[in-house]
Amino acid sequence: MKQVVKKTITCIDRQLVNLSRTRPGLHFGGPIFVIGPPRSGTTLAYQLLTACFDFGYITNFEAKRPYAPGLAAVIAEFLGRGSSQEGMQFSSEYGKTPGRFGPHEAGRFWYRWFPAGECVYVRSGELGAERSEEMRKFLLFLETVKNKPLIFKNVYHCARIGILKEVFPEAVFIVIRRAPLEVAQSILRAREKTGGGRAKWWSLPLPPPYGIPDNMHWPEQIIRQVEDVYCEIDEQRVAKGSERFFDVDYASLCREPERILHSVKSFLESKDIHVTWRQKPPASFEPGPEKSVSNADYLALSKALAVYHSRSEEA
């Protein structure tokens, strides 16, 4: 019975989106994508941006209803998210934020168009005209419902930059930059805390042809995950136009969030994406220690990082 109800709701949802008025591009410009390797600080950046600026985004309420994202968006707005979250909450658990209307990565939402699993990197032209148009039309609908610029965060978008830029030529990308060794330590802790252990792959795979390598020792895996994802971003940046990318240093964001948010706002307005303040951010955040793992693990990751850089220089 539940499946019948869900299928019925999904059909209604599709009709709702299909009946919406179409137009060439997003009225408010963009969309905006917050990207970076896993554990680089993208969630904190996303929380700050959605709490302090008047953006439209996919909420936790909507993400729990991936079978009817259009209806869920309409209901979320009707329930009164309006222009305020449930206070400013900046805690998170591996990308999961608190509150009914907190910002969500919405992985299942994006899997409507993009592949899951190990082979998640999609190049320009590989998505297909039908799925590209469906995604474009839904985001146009979402913008109409939210009535404000759209912003999304999902680390897997690092694997989709070319397609996203192809479908949305006016898209902009906010890249979160964090010291690779700090990111690597955080990934190691995530591997151990989520139950898989340090040798178990966690989160975004490596760019092709590697995917999820099983022939690498865990320190090399983790360093490659951080550095290769940043390389993927930088390659796409060159290929798709660096003027649509903006770097945010994670440490600076923690020390001076208001100053960094002002710089982000200026960048967005230079790209005709006009946003308004909703509230000021906290004065600062604790960025975390430079060393957060055992001495032995820190040394192993440091050595792997040095080897990676030496090989890059030789190449």
C-alpha cells in the first residue's frame, strides 16, 4: 500500500514540475555549488551561507522525501521556513545537519540524474539531453518555489563540475580550501568512526581511472583522495572558466566568518547573483587542531603527502 501511495505522489510531483513555466535560465542567476573534498569544511560553509544569506536550498524536510521533491519543496515553504532557519545551528555529523529545515546534501535527489557507486565522475556530454533537460527544468521549478537564488552543497559535485556547467552555464562554484594534512586526518577519523576501519574506503572515489583503489595502503589512499579531488576541481576550473570559481580558505572562514562572507557576497554580485543578509554570523569558530590523530598515524599521512608532492613535481 505504501508503495502505491508513493508512486501516486511521484506521478503528481512530476506533473507539478512539468506544468511549471519554463524559461531559458534561472531568474536569480547561478545556481551556486559549494564543493571541496570530503572533510574540507564544506558543511560549515554551507550552513553559514544558508543561515546568513537569503538563499533557497534543499532542506532536511525535503531530502527525506526524494520520491516527491517538488511537492516537498512546496510544503516546506508553506510550513514556514520563509527567511529564517530554526536559529543558527552549526553542528553537523559527517555532512548531516540538525533541524527540520537545516541544509541537506540531498544525495538521493541528485542521484535522479547522476550515477552512484564507484564510477561517479561524469564528463561533459555524458549525461544525455533528456536527463540534462529534466534536471534544468526541476531547478527552474525549485527556484520558482523558493523565490531566491539557489545554493547546493554535495562533495560528489566535484565529480560533476563539467556537466553542471554545461546544463547551467551561469553556475558558480565556491571551492573550500583546507590544509590537505588536516583534511586527511579528518578522513582517517571518519573511516574509523563510521565502522569501516582505516583500510575501508569512505566517501567520494578518486577520479578515473582509479575509482576506489584496493592496491594502495591507507595513507596513500587518503592523501590521493584529498589531492586528486582538488586536482579535479582545478582542471575543471581551467577547462570551464576560472572566473566562475571562488576559493574560500577554511581556516580564514573559521577565524573571520563575517569578512569571508562579505567577500563571497561581493563575488556573487559580480556574477549578477544578488543576495541579501539575513543575520550576522558568529564572531569565529574553532578550526580544530593541526594534529588530531596519533603520532604514528600523523607521521604515516605526512610521509604519504610528501611522496605525493615529490611524484607530482617529477611529473
